[in-house]
Amino acid sequence: MDKFTAEESESVQFLEPQHLKQWLTQDDLPLIIDVTGENNALTAFAVNAEDAISIPITEFASLINELDPDRPTVVVCQLGQKSFNAAQRLIESDYSCVYSLHGGLEAWKRMLEGSQ
């Protein structure tokens, strides 16, 4: 698989699970923000990210200014809708490289099950 290259955009970009899997094997790791509200969601879904944080969607807006707007960021949730909404908030706050995991952690799980 080719190297995944993050691209800046003025809108939320959708990231397919297989592209996130590839990206997580590279040196230029994104910040992953889990907005499910479950502290162990990333671990439960076997997302092995060195730099991941969990922020409940209800607290998300108040923490946006504490993050680096120039760092590539992937927002994840269970099915993809909350992560898209949170990613949109980041774009509105002048973040330059924001992705929402397409299909959420459920799509990630299906991708892992299909690759076994």
C-alpha cells in the first residue's frame, strides 16, 4: 500500500479505515480525537495510536483552543456522524488538516475483521 499523505483543506475530509490503518504505520502520525465519550473506545476497537485523546462531544468545543490547529487531525466516533460534526467545528476554528473517520469505529472494526 502506498504512503498516506495528509492534505490541507478548508472542509472536513473523510478518511477511509484502510487509509487510517496505513497512516498509523508512518512517521507523520496524526492526532486522533475520540468523541465517543467512552475512555477505552480506541483500545476496544484496536486503534493503536500513539497520540490519541478522548474528549466527550459535550466538552469538545471548550477544548478546541488547547489543540494544535496545524497538526493533521482525525476525529472518530462510533458511526461517523458525531466525528463529522466535531471535525466541522475544528474547520470553523481554522484547523487546516481535519479528517473524519468514514463510518466511524464500526467501519474500522469491519475492516479489521475483513483483513483477518
